[in-house]
Amino acid sequence: MTSGLTDYGTGSRTVYTLIAAEVLGVKPERIRMHRPDTDTAVASGPTVASRATVLGGNAARVAAERLNSLLIATAAEMFGCNPVQVLREGELYIGPNEEPATFENIVDYAKRCGLTLSAHGKWSAPHIHWSMEDGTGKPYFAYHFGAQVAEVAVDTGTGKVDVTGFWASHNTGTVIFPQGIIGQLYGGITQGIGYALMERVDFDQGYIQGVNFDAYLIPTALDVPDFVGKFVEKPFKDGPFGAKNIGEPGMVPTAGAILNAITHATGQRVRDLPANLERVLLGYDLRQKGSDRACKLGLKAG
């Protein structure tokens, strides 16, 4: 069984495995995901816009359904009955008059008969239309809704901001991989904390000024608070078993929630990211002020 759109590092391989196992009624341990490269994988586009679960998951579902039909047909031939008379309970196949057959029994019978138990699955996203000229239409077939709340502690003497609490609720459709979705949400919130408070890229005449990661701050485990994550499992009609996505949406509201919390704590709105010490304490960025002053003098800021 093969499916399109393979992604790594996001838990999608486990999601595909669980989808296939559910359709086939087998233990997930029986499913092995190949690691195709660009020479062997069918082109199915990138995983941007959190497409992996819906597109790849549906492809895995379709492939598993076709393989399941082959297994049912094989069991019917083995039992000498019509495929509609074959029942399946997990890994057991039950005929009208015979003793139940195991998954191994069916596979072995197919091998003896020279039957090929192989299937491919393809699923294409629903057609959408978007007009760049008019700004009308539907640019994406699936939308994610979520809300996040941040609690912060601001040191008014230094401008240092600590995120002390975090709550997130997201409409993800059916949750297929519970551990994975929590990991994705935690990772997205962590990225958002870095975006809001630490990560900075400065340019001078189009050139990035940071030349090493020793000056590029990112969150560590000590910067991430405990958080409460909730998922609204309203099934998505086009998703596999009603699933949708959590990848990028888990990060999108984070910086906004943190900056709103800073405003609530200090009464001052930070409008540039990251919300570093001087922007929170003074209301402006010392490095940017120095650069602006140098430009007025016709000098290059150093």
C-alpha cells in the first residue's frame, strides 16, 4: 500500500499509519511506512498550509480501502461465498459457514493463489476559486479556528517579559493522534513565544546582519510555561475520519496573545517584534534609533 504526500517531523507518518490500520482493522504495528525520495514519490505538492493530514491522510485512506476490498474478495474466494457475506472483526474474517480466518490465513491464501495484494490511493483537494483582482472567492478548502490566551509577568524595571501561563483551544476536526497533536500545539506555541519575544532579523541595505546563531535567540524549555490545550472535535467533511489540521494554526495566534497581555500589564502597546527589553521598557528600539540617527547624519550604523 502506498500513499502520496509524505512528511517528516510532524507526526504525519504516524497519522497515516493509524488511518491505514483503522481501515484495514489491523494493529498499527503491521503497517510500515516507506521512506520514498523524489525519484520514487508521486508529486503531490508541499505540506504547506497544514495539508499533510487531509491530503496524505485521505490518500492513505483510499489506498487502505482498496487493499481492504482485495482482502475481503480473497476471503470470499477462500470461503466460497460472495464478498458481501464476509464480515470482519478486527483481524478476523468471518464467512457464512466456515470457521473465522485470521489476517495471516487470508494473506497466505492470496500468496498460494498468486493474488497480488497491492493498492495505490490518490486524493485530490476540492476545487477552489480565488480572484486576486477582486479579492473574492475561497482561497482554501479547509479553515482552522482557534483561540489562545497568554499570561505574562513584566519586569517594569528592565522590560523583561516572562510567559507564565498559556491556554489554547483549536478546532482540529477529529483527533487521530492524541500525543502528536499535543506535541504539535506545544511546538507551535513555543515558536510563537520566540517570534513574540526573542527572534530577530535585522537588515542593512538588504543584507542580514546576524551572521551566527550565537546572536539569534530562540526559546528553551525554561522559557515555555505549562499550558492547557483543548481541541474542538467537530468533524471536517473532507478530512480522513473527519480530521483537519493543527500545524501552523498552533503558532498563528501566539504572538498576538502575548503582546495583548503585555499591553494589559503595562498599558503600552508594543507594535514591533520581538518585544525585547527596550521596546517594552522604553517604547522604542535602541538599535533602530541608532540606525535612524546614523542615516540622518549620512553614516552607516555600526
